[in-house]
Amino acid sequence: MKAEFSREALKDLRSLDTVTQKQIVKKLQFYLTSPDPLVFAKKLIDAKDGDFRFRVGTYRIIFDIEAGTAKIIRIQHRKNVYRQP
């Protein structure tokens, strides 16, 4: 499965320290190259931003699936990712 990052997701990723960035990218590659990536995902109940999320340590990757592509919407710490502005 391919990944496509939104502008906000890239901004979120760049704002993190280098070690965390590498950890998130490595884990995301692992998830997306597995035969069924949704095994590692959790369906979000109140999906205002995205339908699914991956967990990488204390960070959450919010995404949708469209035409076999994971559209990465946000990458944020778990205490901030579900808050509405």
C-alpha cells in the first residue's frame, strides 16, 4: 500500500525531533508493507479527521484509505490528536 501525506501531516512530522521522525517513518513503512496494514490500525469511532489510526509510541497517525492508498492526515502526540480546535 502506498502512502500520501497531507500538508498538515508533513508539517506535523517536520516539527518533531529527528529520532521521533525516524521512528514514525520506519514503523509506517512496516505497517504499509505488510500484507494487511489494517490489522495494525484501529477504526476511529468519531471520525472527524480520518477513519483509522496507527499507533507509534505516544504518537498517532490519522489516515483514510482511498483506492488502495493510505492518505495520512495528521501525525500528533496522543494528548493533542483527538482535540478539536
